[in-house]
Amino acid sequence: MAMPAAEIEALIRAALPDAQVTIEDLAGDGDHYAATVISSAFRGLPRVKQHQIVYAALQGRMGGELHALALQTSAPE
């Protein structure tokens, strides 16, 4: 029950329209991804809160359709 990278990106962009999103399939199996998300919405927020925003954007798919997502988040410079 793999999840396409394009779907992950679309969900994140829907929640964070200004985001620069890069998705990498780490294992080639559609279950293990790395994502870099840069958004002005993260400005002034601790990293944990930034990650919570991204996980919320995935609408409960973590642990189901999406097995693993390594996140790097930041605000633009």
C-alpha cells in the first residue's frame, strides 16, 4: 500500500501553499521517503512544531499508506 511522492507533495502544498517541497524515495518502495520542506509558516517555530504541521498535512497517512518520512524543515532565509 505504497504512497506516490507526488501525493505527499500535493498534501504538503495544500496545507502550506508557499512551501518549497523536495521528496526523495529512499528505498524505491514507495514507503520510505525523505522530505525537505521550506515554508515561511515555520518562521519562529521550533523544529518539533514544524514537523507536527507537516505530519498534520499528511492527514493520518503516516504509519498506514506512508511507512516512514525523514523530515527536514526550515523557514526561508
